[in-house]
Amino acid sequence: MGGKGYALWLFIIEIFVHFSTSSSSSSGNKVPAIIVFGDSSVDSGNNNFIPTIARSNFEPYGRDFFNGNPTGRFSNGRIAPDFISEAFGIKQSVPAYLDPAYNISDFASGVCFASAGTGYDNATAMVADVIPLWKEVEYYKEYQKKLRAHLGDEKANEIIREALYLVSIGTNDFLENYYTLPERRCEFPIVQQYEDFLIGLAESFFKEIYGLGARKISLTGLPPMGCLPLERAVNILEYHNCVEDYNNLALEFNGKLGWLVTKLNKDLPGFQLVDANAYDIILQIVKHPSRFGFEVADTGCCGTGRFEMGFLCDPKFTCEDASKYVFWDAFHPSEKTSQIVSNYLIKKYLAKFR
């Protein structure tokens, strides 16, 4: 090969290497931030900063978090958004928007607006005086203004457009509101009517954040809520088995969410709403815990594991090793369960965003 030919060959290789490295670096940075809306399944501590009893910023919560810090996550450690953020190469935990320990430079790569105890229905948030979903959106608008002031319009708009939004909400609408208090049952005597009411609220929420620039969204619907330790504890007549009526309701509602996902993806140009349904994997873990490395699936780690959560979780009466338990308290998964579920959701539904 002559001198010119060799130089040309080197030039081609250089271009190829530059192209492959630049494309791989950009693909590794397709999601610059994780932005979270929802309830206690994804709240990283916003409720610490509002007057509510629905909080968990005390021991034994957070005992397996970094430095054993009780952050307000309803877990012994990290929760799903933290694991998803880490898997996308962003950061190991997603901070709560109301936490004054963080600022806009922290929130630029991930922020959580979720509030434990909330739902699609404003009336659900009123049960424990927590942040309603509309207020989460107001905080998101405020965040956008701060982000633009911090980074400039172009960079901020890119983060807003390319971020992965995680939405996990709905369980409290049924368990804390519809089946606990009389008002909504009087208004919607058939539960399917209430489901449809919630679907309408969900549609409005997604259209609003789409209008604000959100494009990549993961929606996680209801878990098999009849298998939560709290529900099993009161299911005395069926020997503390899962409450099948609640599980069937979750399946029915998730089906309607799936219909909504299809509709919105069709109606809204550029919208990528993913139906990241965790029902099946959670049910598998509950039904076959040993396959996933667990020993206990019917009760939580905290106290008797049947009804304790929040302030009722006493450090003196909490299991030694939470990794043996599917549930941390009577309502929320352990860190290990959250990690397994997150890995499943990433592999099955969210890999296309990476």
C-alpha cells in the first residue's frame, strides 16, 4: 500500500472510530434525567416537608439505605426509581423535590415529585393531607422554570424532552379512598364507574405533562393489591390468602390503563407512553418467593408484618434481614423486591429508552 493509500486508510479508520465512539456516548446518554410522579411506591421523601402523618423519615425505615439514612422512602433501602436511575447510568438515587438539602443542579439529572398516600383522585390525597397529583404537576412547572434559569432554554428543553418520566399511582384511590370512605362509593356505586372516573383523570394528567414537554413515560399500574400483607391480614375467612376480588380489580383497572396508553400514543404526536405493568412479576414473587431468594411473602419485616407501616414500625420489633422478606412493611416492598421488579421493568419495557 502506497503512502497516500495508507494515509487514506488511517483517515477512514479514524472517522469510523470517532463515529462509533460518539454514537455510543450519545446512546449512553439518551436519558439525561429521571423525573418521578406518583405515590409512596416512588416517593423519595417529599412528605417529610408537609404536615402529614404519611411519612417514614425515621428508623427502621432506610436502615439499608446509604449510611442507614431514613430519607422518607417507604422501604428499608432504595426504591424503584433509584434502581432505574442507576441502571440508566445517571445516579444512584433520585432526590425529593421538597428536600432543601438539594438544589436545581441536583434536580437537573433527576427529581421526584411523588407523595405517599396520593392518587389520581384529589379526594384520595385529602385522606392523609398529602400532595395531590395536580400539585405535583405545579411543582413540575416550577422545576421547569428553575431548570431554564439554571441551564438556559435550549439545554433545559432538551432535558425535559429526553428525560424518562416514571409514574406509579392508583393503589390508594381504591384501598385508602373508595373501599375505606363512603363518599366516592355513594357517587360511584359500581366500582367500574370509579375506575372510569380515574381513567379520565389519568388521561388529563398525561395530556397536561405532554403539553409541558414530557415525551418518554413509563406508567406502572396497580400491583396485585389483594396480596399486600395488610389485606391478607384481614382476610380471615379465606385463611389469610390473597384477596382475589382486589387482585381482579387491579387486573381490570390495568387493562383500562393499557387501553389509555394505546389511545394516547395514537393521539399525541411523538408521545412514547409505555405500559410498564408490574402486576405479573410481583404476583410471581408473592406466589413463589423461594424462586427469587425470599423466605417470607405473606407478612412484612416490620413488627408482626400484618398491619404496621409508618409510625407503627418499631425498630425493636423489626426482622434482622429484610432481604428475606418480599415486603418491608404491611404495604410496601422491600429494597430487594424493588430491585427485582425494576430490573424486570427495564428489561421488558424500558430498554428501548436506553
